[in-house]
Amino acid sequence: MVSATFDTKKLIETLQKFPKNIQKNVMVGAVRAGANVIRDEVRRKVPIKTGALKKSIVSIQRKAQNGLITFSVTPSRGGNNDGWYAHFVEFGTSHSSAKPFMRPAFEQSNNESLEASKKYIAERIPQELAKAKQ
């Protein structure tokens, strides 16, 4: 299992100065920025045969539950680049060996993902402050 923790006390204090919709928008953008870093690393690590699986890797926002903002990095299903078979590549089958790409990509880009989220917040809060002063 991989986990990461950073102190959000000052962040929360700063965000609480903004209206709720701005708080949510900033945090959604921050989580998206982090998820996109992981998505890009997964795309770099995926074994390429036809390229369809690589093209199918997306980061999508999930429905909020209990106030949590969640994004998933996953192969999309349907269409020209259907990644329905990604788990066979990741974990292998009785006919082919495992070629892990999702887990290693997450583990390798976890810190970079957190930094991208922090950078997004650091850039976005001054923008929101400037808008509020107008």
C-alpha cells in the first residue's frame, strides 16, 4: 500500500476565507492536477502493442461522497480505444505473464502528483484573491 500525508491546516484556513464554490473549484483543480501526473506516468509505462490501451488511459472525476473529491486513473471503455483488457496486461493470465504498469506508475509518481496539486493551489489562491479585490 502507498500513502502520502501533508499538513493541510494552513491550506484549509486559507481556503475557508473564500466562498464555498471557490473552495470546491480550487480543490477539484488541485486533485485533477495530481491525477493527471499519475495518468501521464501510466501512459508512459503501459506496454504498447497497438497503442489503444495507452490512448484509453484517462483521469476522470468520480461522484463526490462524504465531501471527498475523487479522481480515478483508469482505462476508458468503449469507442476506438477500449481498454477493457488492461487488467489482463497488469496482472497476467494463464497464457501471458504480468506486465504491471498501473501500480508502478502510481508508486513512481506519487510525490510528483502531490507537488502538482500543491503547485496548482499555490498558483490558484493568489488568482482568487486578486479576483476578490476587484
